[in-house]
Amino acid sequence: MKFTNLTATEFGSFVDQMPDSHFTQMVGNYNLKIAEGTETHLVGVKDNNNNVIAACLLTAVPVMKFFKYFYSNRGPVIDYDNKELVYYFFNELSKYVKKHRCLYLRVDPYMAYQYLDHDGNVLDNAGHDWIFDTMNYLGYRHQGFLTGFDPVIQIRHHSVLDLTGKTAKDVLKDMDSLRKRNTKKVQKNGVKVRMLDSDELPIFRSFMEDTSEKKDFDDRDDSFYYNRLKYYQDRALVPLAYINFDEYIEELESERQKLQKDLNKALKDLEKRPDNKKSHNKKANLEQQLDANQQKIDEARQLREQHGVELPISAGFFIINPFEVVYYAGGTANEFRHFAGSYAIQWHMINYALDHGINRYNFYGISGDFSEDAEDAGVVRFKKGFNADVVEYVGDFIKPVNKPMYKVYTALKKLKDKVTKS
């Protein structure tokens, strides 16, 4: 085995074969980091036949003028069951970054620690407890089993729907009643889905602004999404849910004709059996449905007059590799939430995963706080409703590479934090 730098082609070919690789460890992200001017390294291990058997995208930023902080976001990409390879890789990685004036190194492997349900109950251990002792032996300090959202540390809990061996029918059947009802609703209320081009990204951004204001969170800036759409290429998709009012009104009017036909039949039944309670109930129910149908038609006509034939109502930002579809972000126009456009997007992308043989549909990060008072309690309920489970990852490990200077750095940082808080 030998530890070496990798070409982008070597790196990309390897990570695309590894089912536990994260989208931050792919060539598109390497190209993005280079374009942004971030110092970026592709390193890995090759076997005696020159085949790549481990790989890692590393970024470096200046610290204390003369040193650098190295970080591998959700890396390395490696067969963690091969303990000999794991030891070798991390030992050689330390030597490599030390040559590049590394102060300290952070890694947060895309490696499951345990599996939970959305009530916080542990379902199973992932069998990776050994990693903590191994990394400690190699000089890495585990940063703890953190929860919540942090601007620096990657979220430790993901909500993941396993699609292995499932059909769309199976997925729909496994949803809770609200998710099932809304998913069926958007299939018959004129909501369509198409992909946005980069010049249409402001549509997505407007929905994100609406959602961030309503839910009080800070969104990424425009460049974050533009750059990923540019450099991730076909691995970044921005689905838009919209209503075609011509088609929607046509569907409603067709529904109305059927309801009227059923009502006429119920009225004839009442003429024959005026005391039949079941027929009276059926008549009342059909009249209610007709009233609701007419309200929808009136609303649709009014909105068509105001907005034209097509009305965008929701959009999402998805990142994809050969093994995973990640729902990275999404927003909805608050005024039109009742059309359930976000469900149309989720259903479209779940079917995208199924059609492309991708078994992991990742709703992405949740805080890890499963109480009703959690800041993302509503988001947790939404993701739970799709019958997803929670993957808790092992978390962050830091290795001080220049130990004396790292002590100075941490002392200065504590002092700075103390001054800031005071």
C-alpha cells in the first residue's frame, strides 16, 4: 500500500463506487473548492496493483498566520471494516498534513453510530463503536455526541428513508395518514413538477426567503446555491412545484360533472324512498363536495387571472450521488401552502430515486432533540411521517498535529470567546 495524491479522475471514479460516500466527497465539490480559491487536496491509498482503495478530499485554511487547519468533510471514503487500512490511512494522513504546516486536523466520517426512530428510541447499534478507541489511539479527540445545529460542525442526525426493494406503492402505503393524504392530493389537484435551470434559481431563492422568515432561520446566500448548481452539474437538481390552472380547472370541472351526476342519482333515490336515512346522508355529503369543488374552481380562476396560467408554489434543492438522494433545502410560498407543493416535490424526487435505483432518500439534518420543544419539532414530524428512520453519525474527531502551538491556539480561542461573551 502507498499513501499518495490522487488525480480528480482517480478520486471521482473511486468515490462513485463506494456506497457510504457523501456528496461533499465528490469531484464536483473539489471543482467548487478550487474555483472558490480554497486550498484543496485529493489524497488516498493505492494497493500494490495501483488501484485506489481509500480517498479523501481535504481543505485547508490559514490559522495564526503561519499554520493551517485541515478538514475532511464527511471523509475519508474508505472501507471501515478493513482495520489495517484504516490505521494505515490515518497514520499517513497525519504525516501528510504535517508537511503542509498543519496545526490541527478535523474529520467527521460519514459513518453511522446508531439508528433511531423519530421519537428518539434507539433501534439498533451500527456496530462501529470500535472507531472511538481506534481514533483515540491514533491521537484524535472525539468532540462528543453533540446535538443541535452548529455553523461549523456537521449535523450528527439525518432522517433517512430506506428504499431498498420498495416500489412507489410500498412507499405510499408506509406513510402516515397526513403524508399519504397530501401526497395523493397533489397528484390530482393540478400540481406539476419540473426542474429549474440556473437562470431560474431566483424562484427557488424567493421560496427560501419566505420559509426562513416564517420559521426564523438563517439561510445560505445566493452564491452557495448558484455555485453548487454550477459545479455539481447534473448532481444538483432544483425541482419546482407549480400549478397549471388550465389543467387544474379542467380537472375540477370534470370532477364536478361526476359529483353532479352522483347527486342527481341520489335525488332520484330519495324520490323513490324519501325516508331513507342513508340516501339523505349521501345527498348532504355530495352537496358539501360540490360546494368545496366550486370554491376551488372560483379560487383557481381568480389566481389564474392574477398570476397567469402557471403559478410556482414550492421548490427544493437536491444533491445526488450514485447511492443517495439528499434533500438539502426547500421552501414554499406561504400564501399557497394549502396546495401542498412540498409534497409534490418529495414524491417526485422519491420516484426519481426509485427510477434510478438509488436506495437512500436522505431528508437530511435534524437536531437530535426529539422533544416537543425542539427547535425543529415540526420538521421532525414531517420527516417521520414518510416512515423514515434516524441515522446518528459518529461525530467529529480532532487531531492536534502541532501540539505545542495547538495549546497556544486553544488558549487564545478561549480567551477570545470569553471576551466576546462579556
